[in-house]
Amino acid sequence: MMLPDLFPGFDTRMIAGDGANLHVRIGGEGPPLVLLHGYPQCGVMWHRIAGDLAKRFTVIIPDLRGYGQSSVPKSSRGEGYSKRAMGNDIAAMMTRLGHDTFALAGHDRGGRVAYRMAFDHPGRLTKVAVLDILPTYDYWTQMDWISGLRMYHWLFLAQPEPLPETLISGASRLYLEHTLAAWTETKSLAAFDPRALEHYRAFFDEPDRIHACCEDYRAGATIDMELDTADRAASRTIDVPLLAIWGARGLSPQGAAPLDVWRQWAPGAQGVGVGAGHFVAEESPDGTLKALQEFLA
């Protein structure tokens, strides 16, 4: 199936990570900047701001393992989709591309990979931006009936195989489009380019990728939470300069202000809200681009 090209001037390659082969788009010139997507999307989510960023940076946009057009490592209890494993993919990819250090921005699940890399590979990162998330630890420890209703997918997707896979596969497009629309400010698909939706629908039609997404959330409820808990217990903090961007009606604001939460993990963190729901790079591309450019300058 031929999918639309939303990245004119970018090259597309398959690059080996650390146990997965990553589908990667690369464009622009300047210092390297990696952009990581979240669920239930792929690297295409950056299409509205990638061209402008490529005027100042070498922009590198991989599909995370299991997502988009990257390979799908086997996993049964989340072990193949921890944010540490995904981060190791990115570190290996950048080594193969010849970049010792780089800036990194991640949305949603990609944001979790980004801050895990700030713990695991601090010497590789010059700056890190996290888009519309709080740390995994904070979501799980604050989970009550209100947040459980709002963030039900964390509990649903983490259920043992094959329950969520079977239910999603029975109506994969309905589930995908409901999820996308429900997390926007307008509660509709209006914010998404129809060509981008083609990419999201294409990978979400594949049973092995639906399973990979569930494994991502199983890792979130086990391995990722254990790593965050250990870091918190050891009072470890992130020294890499960190920017938090959140949608005013996104998924990160709950309880304490997002920046207050992030400063518990990265004392020097900066932060800014934009007028959007969860999908800030597509709902508010101008605001997201401005925040990233000012931070990365």
C-alpha cells in the first residue's frame, strides 16, 4: 500500500536500532534533533512542524519499534517495549548515523522514551522536550476513579494478552478514531490531516502492531513503573535541560501543575502550555513550534 508522503525533501531509511529496525525520515541541516511520536500514531504526527525545524536542524524522525513501519520485536509481558528498550534503539540509531550527541523531543509514549533516555543516556542528550505527559510514576500513583475514567486506556491496554488485542482487532478503525478524537480539544478528527490519518489507520489495521501497542502499555504498568519508582526512591533527577509542553486541555494536567511535577524530576525544567488537547503538534503547530525553537535555540 502506497501511503502519502508528508515530508517533502526528507530521505527515508531503515536503520538498525538495538534489537529492532527503525523506519526513519531524515531532513534538513544543522545540529541533530530527534522527534519521537506517541500512541496511537507514528512519526507522521510531526509533519506540520518538521519542515520548519529542518531549516535549523538535521531532523530525524523514527517510528518507534512496533509502530508505523518499523519492525515488531516479539514480546509477551512488555519486556520488548519498555521505554529503556525503545531508548536503546534510539541511542543505537544515532550512533549508526554518526551523532554522539543530539537534542530529543517526544510526544506521549515518545516523551516517556525521551525522559528515560535522560536517565539512561544523559551524556548523549543536549536537550530534551516532553510533550503532554507527566512521568509514568505520577500517573500510576495518582490513579483514582476520576483519572481512571479519563486514562482508562492505561488499564485496558495493559491487561494480559489476548483480551485488549482481540477487542481492538474486532473494530480497529473505530477504536483508533475514537481514541484520536477523544483526546483533542474539539473531540473530533478535525485537527488531523486526512493524509496523516491514512498512515495511522494503515499500521493500526495490523494485528502484530496492535499487540505491540498493548505491550508498550504492559511495559508501562510494570518495567517502566519499576524504573521510575527506583529513580524516585534513589532521589535521582534529570540534569539534561528539559522543556515540558502541554495542551491546555490535554492529558498531562491533573492535580499539580505540569511544570511543578516535572521540576520534581528535573529541577531546572522549563514549561509552557499551548491551546490544544493532547495532540499539540497537530492541534497547535505554531505554538508547539515556537516553544521548541525557543528552547532549542
